[in-house]
Amino acid sequence: MSALDLPSAALRIALLALTTLTCVPDTATMAAAGELPAIASRQRAEKKSFTDNEIVEGFLKTAFGAEYHLAGRVDRIRKFDGPVRVFAESDRADRKTQLAKVVADIGKRVQHLDIAMIDSSEAANVRVKLVRDRDLFRTLTSFYGVEKAREIRSSLDPQCLSGFRKNDNFEIEHSDVILTVDNGDFTFLDCAYEELLQSLGPINDTASVPWTMFNDNVSMGYFDVYDQYILNLLYDPRIKPGMTVPEVKAVLPEVLADVRAWVKRVNDLRE
């Protein structure tokens, strides 16, 4: 994945996370992530026990910075500061059903995040556009203009991407997610989880943390335990939009203790 920071006329900043994924052959057409062999095998092999340092390292590396940006500061916490409502634009009922399950799963596993699907685009602050792969470039052009769309396609060749714009207080006000619908169930679910989660704030990719889906070399297709730690840290009320790294580090010990208890409980972990 790559992250892109673009100027916005209204708010001056828009952050994009772009993913280039390798298609995993999968003949299954089941909607539930756990029914896919490619996902089930990853869940069986998943590492679920992490030290405090391992969790904090991944959080700081993904919640701060942006892999590629053109404008604006990226040295602050960025997150929604209120309910998140997701609207899906598509004529594919099967993919919308899968997306709704992804959103519900995220809401179940992030304690202080109020996230849900909604039927009205006007009331949504996250818009998910589901497109055919052949229409991706045209969609990119409609979002970002011809020049930027060509740059994205030539340098990254993404199958899915997400971006958000934030205000001067580093509160995310709106996110856009683009997902392709015709590259198989595994790729769709992998993209849906990664891009939705990144649209919530952890925009920066890192190749140095091997357990996060925010790593180009990692494909999950589900909401893994390590990334649940990252999102629960980010959305704890004590971690506020606009906080700097030193400010976050000052409260992380007590926040992490509570997050550990929550992630253990919601995943029935033995540690």
C-alpha cells in the first residue's frame, strides 16, 4: 500500500491510502470471511500474543505520518470525533452485504468507535464506491482529476484505495473508499477491511511491522488481533485528534492496559 497526502480546496488536506494487492485464487463465493479457505488458513496461523513494545511500535508507525503526501502536517493524530456512518454506492447486492458484515465486525471489535451502515449518502461521512476493475481509472479521474489519476495508476496500479479530509483540529470529517468488486472474494474482503480501517485514521503504511495489514507484504482478509490493538488505541477517548507523539506516549501505558483487556475479551484470548 501507499499513502498519499493531497491538498483540498475546502480543508487543504486529503490523505489517501492506496493498496496494490495480488489476487489470491479463490473459487468460493461465500459472503462470510470465515468461510473462505484463504482466510481460514490465515486465522489458524495468526499470531495473537504481542509485547507492549510491539503494539506501541505499530500504533505509532501507522497513526502518524503518511507514506506519500503533498501538503499538510502528518505529525498529529487523525481520527473521527463522533459517529461514523458508511454509505455504499453499488448495484452489487452481494458485495454490499459483504461490506455491511465488515462494518459490523469493525464496530464489534473497536470499543469506542460508533460505526454503522446507513442508507442515505447525504447523512454519511464515509462513502464507499464499489466499481468494476475496468472502471477504476474512470472513477479515480472523477475523484482526483486526470493528472493525479494517471500518476496513481502508473506508479501504484491499485485495486482499491481510501482517503480522508480533516479539519484544522485534525478531526476527520469525510472519507472516501473505492473498492473493485470483480477480483474475487478474498481480494474484496482484504481491500474492504484495510481501506475502511485506514479511512478511520491509521493512514501510514509500514514494511517494518510484520503483523499489520497496513504493510504491503501482508494480506489478511479479516480484522486481525494486532490491528484491533491499533484501532482500539486510536479510538480510545484519551487519544485525541491533534495529539503529538510525546502527548500520546504520555497516556499510552494506561490506555494500552485497558485496550489489552478489551481485545482479550472480545477475541476470547488466553493470554
